[in-house]
Amino acid sequence: MLPYIPGQRWISDAENDLGLGTILTCDMRSVTVLFPAPGETRVYSTKSAPLTRVAFGAGDQVESHEGWLLTVSEVEEQQGLLTYIGLHSDGRLAELPESHLSNHIRFQKAKDRLLTGQIDRNDWFNLRYQTLLNAGQQATAPIQGLSGARMALIPHQLYIANTVASRYAPRVLLADEVGLGKTVEAGLILHQQLLSGRAERVLIVVPESLQNQWLVEMLRRFNLQFSLYDYERAAQYPGQNAFEQAQLIICSLELLTDHPELHQQAVAAQWDMLVVDEAHHLEWSETAPSAAYQCIEALAAETGGLLLLTATPEQLGKSSHFARLRLLDPERYNDFAQFEQEEQQYQPIAEALEALDQDTLSAKQTKAISALLPETDAQALLALLQQSDADEAQKLSARSQLQSQLLDRHGTGRVLFRNTRDTVKGFKARQLHRHALEVPEVYEVAFSVPELATQLTPEQYEYQNDWCDHDPRFHWLLDHLEQNKGDKTLLICHSATSAMALSEALKVDTGIHAPAFHEGLSILERDRAAAWFADHEAGPPVLICSEIGSEGRNFQFARHLVLFDLPANPDLLEQRIGRLDRIGQQHDIQIHVPYFEGTGQQVLLDWYDQGLAAFTAPCPAASALFAEFGDLLKSQISSADIDALQGLMQATTERREVLNAAMHAGRDRLLERNACRPYEAQQLVAAIAEQDQPEPLQNWLESALDMFGVNIDETSSSSWHLTPGEHMMNSDLPGLDDEEGFSMTTQRPVALVREDLQFFTWEHPFVRALQDQIIAGGLGNNAVSLFKTKALPEGTLLLEVLASIRCSAPKHLHIGRYLPPTTLRFLLDVRGNDLGAKVSFESLSPKLSKLKRAIARDVVKLRQEQIRSLVDKAEELANDHLPTVVEAAQLKMQSLLYPELERIKALKEVNPSIREIEVRALELEYLAVAQAIENARVYIEGIRVIVTN
Ligand SMILES: Nc1ncnc2c1ncn2[C@@H]1O[C@H](COP(=O)(O)OP(=O)(O)OP(=O)(O)O)[C@@H](O)[C@H]1O
């Protein structure tokens, strides 16, 4: 016979927060249990389910799901299901089938274990108390989800992640300039969403060539273990939806566009978040949207959260850019013409924002801001700024609030975040080296063709295998490598055939094995080539890439970039330079362009160099200038008309200055403001730096690892190696399933340079698992101690009781933000007086010593009645706190959610970028949170019996 019957009530031994569960189904292999309070389902193996049957007996008081109480006098069983019969709280006789029991019933595990003689160590009890306090602190920390990543604390990234992550189902375009850390920002947002329970299922769609880089980056920086889906992997699940077989998946855009059946499965697989990297590939026009665009459009329509990443949002034209904004927010971005018009109106808002940066506002500025923000709350803040006696901190906060309101109510920035090198600072300089070469005879025919594409890659015209021998650019390359021995050079050229030929010729001429990195290699081969190049000691001095090397890859350890040919689009030029010009670059970047004088190559080089000034810094107006002058430029490629060429350069330069100035005055300033507000960003950095202090975590870890029987070897002053001890507790601690164990550090600077070490923070999966197991399991929930004191007569009994107030709620409500696990401590004397306020935990616990277990058991046995009644007293006292805690939680929820709801409704009137779904979701969340808080209950977490001597 099966041990579980549908309808029976059981509790989880491993996760007692889940409340009472109901058996849904059971067969020989598995049992499925629904826990209605948090709305979660668990499937366990029938043989080893960590479940305990809930069966009350005569005398017990039980609560119905309607809230009334029954004092049980009889229990009836029919086909394995129990019905309790007894006295209703209103005095009449009543029946309560077990299916009608409250889902929130709690169990006195601590009392049961103590009274049945399962007595724990004193230090375990101490650890439990510390763990409960820590859990409360972490749940309330505003930086939850941001502190656990292996990354330097870069303000703009933390700011974006924090802003975006706190939104309901965030849908944004992360458009920082190349190499400023969009992948890291996306990872932080995902980490925060996953940790807080707001997301559980995530799909990341990237160009094929970047799949592994994402996989590695998510794991090493965020401890997020994604599954990589290629065709073979997806084909492993015939007859099933392959995308439902894992929660976190990375796949290539090509996989979805080339295999419609897999695309359909992905669309049907219900994601919480979709991330699309290099989103500029999603080309769109009204008449011919690309397959890639349509593929993502279908996924985006079915997914709550959407992150699009691109450094060059306008690379394929403004209409494609607009179409991507529409993916994010179809209600807001429905009219391209109106969108273009709006872009012209940002200057007054940008000016108001800047005025608020100053200590004082002129009357004119105040009037302008007042006109932009007529709402009452803004007027009060403006009035405060006029008061000469107002405190500086208040004024600073008022200015920051007004800036937020301006951006919220008028900006475009809600969906678009863009940081630039100008605002982020600290990047190395870029230096251009032009290497003019004479056209060799073999290329004369190619250069007579008046086409830019042909002139940029003359070796491709009437292709000869030995073209390198005759190409002066190759000979220049040999010289360059000779002169820069010991440095790393990244070479990018347009095509795979050129890359392969260069690699081969280098090998033949110099013996240098320079890997060619191109689309003809498998993903694994490409990653190997990139990893070999990165090897400082043994790797080759140069990597030769076709255009696919110019996107997304991290090559900032190289200091020379050779543009063997120039790309025909300025955004692609910026992408190429961005391989070296990115966070982590230690040297000024040397950009080398070997080119043939008097050809289209020179015209394009001059145009990029003089017209766009695109080599020394990114050119914000590049896309617009290319759209405006691109055709003229191509038509002049073979022109010998020097005046016409100079005219083109001059016209481009002038237009660039105008466009850049206009963008700087309007759009860019708004975008930059929205992308990072320095004051708030610095506060985040400071809060995380504070949390980074290694001592509290290390001290806690030492005790916790000792309790679980994990060995610690100190391998250096900043690192430990952990291995399973001989008597390690049977637990699911990640990374300790084999004897080898792993090494870790709690220090961020060390973790940034030592990738072989795990970076332990309070958010690391191992630390969380340890913490969860301590809280959810019973270990340390009781102790019996001796208190040597002259202040009290020998044999006096004291009871130290830990109680917590918690509620079960679906994870996505993030209930801990409002009602963090609250721990109360009582120290009761035999008369039930609470001495806890007078005698702190910290002062008492060092004075306690252990009692032999047999003696401890005798003490418990002898004092059983007193202990029972004191535990009841402590529970009563804790229950007295319940209304206050619940009220504080409701107030906190109101103070956090209500203004957000009101703000979003008000914003919706002035700024159509707010989606209706966000308002509705917030309203529902508000109600659900209020309901969950009402269901908060007291749990006895620990009991320590103390006898004096
Ligand atoms: N906070 C950080 N700490 C340490 N390294 C970082 C941090 N942010 C980014 N990096 C590193 O800087 C490089 C660029 O970051 P990332 O790849 O996220 O930029 P990106 O904006 O996505 O680049 P691209 O525009 O080329 O796609 C990467 O090597 C990344 O690991």
C-alpha cells in the first residue's frame, strides 16, 4: 500500500516555512504535495520524502482555515483521512476534516525535541540565534541581490541594476557604450530577480559566438548555472518541450531562427525573463521585419521581463531602434513619427536637471522647474530649496527627488539606459596610427573598381592564395609584430578567408602560430582560440579575427588593435575598437590602420578620422551621420576631386558638431541622468562595501561549518579550502559532494584576481544553503546549560526562548521586504518574568557552560512541567508582539508600495511610457502582500534551559 493518500496533510521536515501541505498524487515513484500558503508544489521520491504526517490527538487545539479553533476530543479515520471532532471556540460541538485545517499551522519542533531528550550543543544554539538575526538583516537589506557578484563595485552598473531590478517585470534596453558592462548589468538584474524570487525561469538569447562567454560569465560572476542549448541538446527530449526541461537556458538566436519547431517550444515555455544580447541584429521595417526580429517579438509577447542589450542601438537605422523600443513597450512606442518629434523636446528638461545640480536656483530656473512640475509634491520640494535655514542634507535630498520626478514624468529614459565613457570616466586613451602604403601592382585592377566593398578588401577581388606575399599590409604586420614583441595584438579583418590566409602566411614566414578566429570554426574551437590568445605566458602574440571577433568578446588584455581593413559602417568600427576599449583595459589603446594611399580606403579612413573623430572616442552622432552622408561617401570613393572630398569632410565635421551638441543638450543628458544618478549610486557602493566586511561572515562560517562537520584549511591569509569532514552531516551543501572540496575567499579584491576561489558573500549559494538548513532544520533549537553565578540561588531555572514572527507567502511577493523574519528573545524566570532586556544574549552566552547530556536529560525530565508552562508563557509574550509587528509590516508595505502605486498612476497621466499591466500588477501585489502579512504567525525557534550553580 502507498504511504500517502491524496487529501492527507503533511509537513516538510526540510522547509517548515511552507506550512501545511496537502497530498495531491502519489505512486510508487513519486509523491506530489501542494503547500497552499506559499502556493508551491513539491515532488519527492515516495521512498525518501522528507515529510511528517500531521495528526492531532485529544486535547490539542487546532485552527481551521476559516480561523476558528477546535479543541479536539475525538479523531475519526476514513480511508486514511482524518476528521477531528471537538469543541468549537464558540462553544458548540463541531467537526473539522483535515482538508479544512489552516494552512499556516505551526509546530513546536524545539519543544518536542527538548522534551524527548534530543539535546543540542550550546554553541549550536548560539549559532542558530545568530543565523536568525542575519537572515532578518539580509532580507531587509536594500542591496539584496547586488552584493554577491564577483565584480568590482562600479557605480553606474549597480545603479542600473538596482533601479531596474526593483521594477515589476522589468522591460528595458541596456544600451551603455561598448565595453561598459551591459552583460554584467544584465547578470546583476537576473541575480537580484532570481534571489528575491521575482523570477524563476530565464532565457538568454545571444549570437552563437557569444554563448559560451555568457555561460562562463553567469557562472563565475553570479553563480548562476545556465544550461546551454544547441540543436543536439534540444533534440534530447523527443515528444516534450525541450525548453521546459531546465529553468535557466542560454541559446543562440540562430537556433531559434533556423528551427521553427524549437522556436515554438521556446515561445510556449513560459519565461519570467528574456534577455537578448547584441539586439541591434533585430532589424525591422514596416514591410519587411527580419526573421530575427519576429522570432524575438513572439517570445517577448509571452514574457513578463525583457532585457535587450546593445551598444549601438541605431546601427541598423532609427526605425529598427524604434521597433526594438516597441518590443519593450508596445503601448508607448506605437508611432514612429511622434517618437522622432518627441526627441526634439528634451532640452528644457535637461536644463532643469542641470540647474538642480547647483547649490542655488535662480528665480528663472525655479519658475521653469515649477512649470515642468506643477504637482503639489514637487512644489513643496521647490519651496524647501528656497528656505535659507533648511538643512543641507534635506536640500540635497529635495534636489535629488525633483530630478527623479523630472525624469520620471518627462523623460524617455524609463526603458532606455545608456552610460557613456564621458560620464563613467577612467577609460584609457585611444591612439590612432595611420600607416600609409603604396598600392602594389597586383591590386591595381581591384582599385579601379569604384566600389567601397571591393576597395576595402582588394585581396578578395580575383582571390589568389598567395596574396599575402604581395600585400604590403602583411609585410607591415610582420614589422609591427617584430617591434612589439611581448605585447598582444588583436587583428580584425572583414572575411574568414582573409583571416585564414593571414594566419597561414604568418606561420610560414615567421613560425608564429597565430590562430584564426572565424565563423568556419566550431564554437568550441573559437573559444579555445580566444582562451589560448588570452594566455599571457604561452599564448600567441596575435589573434586574427574575421568580423565575428568584433562583437561582444573580451580582449582587453591586448593593447594593439590592427584594423587590417576598415568596416563599412561606423557602428561596426566602434564595436571593433570596443574589444580592447573596455573595463579592465590597463594601457592606452594603440589602433593601427595600414591602408593604401589614394584609394577608397583612405577616403573612408579620413571620413572616420576627421569627419567623425571616431578613433579617439565614440561618436554619438555616428549613425545619424552615416545615414546622412553614407551614399555621398560611397560615391566619392574613387573620386580624384580633392575639393569635393574636402567638402565632404568639412560638411561631416560641421554636421557632427551640430548633432553632437544637440544630442548633448537634450537626449543624451536625459539618458545619462537616467542611466546613473551619482548620489544614489554612491550610496549603493557604500552599502555593499559595508556588507563586504569579511569578519562577520567568516566568524559565522567557522561556527556553521564546524556544526556541519566541514573541514577548513587556511590556505592563505585570505583563503580557505573546504572539504567534507569524516563525520560531515548528511546535507546538500553545494560543492562538497566529493572529497576534493573547493577553495574560497570572503574578500572581494582577492576574488577579482583569483578566479580559482569561490567568492563567498551572504548571497553565495553555499552560504544560503547553510543558512537555510540551520533555520529550517531543527539543529541547535534547544540546549541545556549551566550558569555559574552567585547572584541567584543554586538550582534556579531560567528559560531562554527564541521566537520568530514569519508568514508563508508566494516567493514572488518578496514578503521579507515588509515583514523580514523577525526574531524575538525572551529570558524567563520561573515566575514567567522576562529578563531579556536586562540580560542580553551577548553578555549571558559566554557565561554558560555545557552540561553532560545525561544530566541535561535529567534536568529536563525533572523540570518538565515548569519548562512547558514557560514555553507557553514565551509564546504568549511573542503573540503580544504579533499585532505590533504585523502593523509595522503593513505600514512598511504601504510606505513602499502605496507611493509606488500612486506615483505610477500619476506618471501614467503625464508619461505614456508606463504600461497598464505594471499598474494592475502592482495593485494585485499590494492586496496579496497585505493578505499574507495578516497571516503572520509566531514560531518557537529555540529553547535553552539554564540552571544556575
Ligand atoms: N564590475 C565589473 N567588475 C569587473 N569586471 C567587469 C565589471 N564590469 C564589466 N567587467 C568586465 O569588463 C568587460 C566588459 O564588460 P561587458 O562584457 O559586460 O560589457 P558590454 O557592455 O556587454 O560589452 P559589449 O558592448 O562589447 O557587448 C568584460 O570583460 C567584463 O567582464
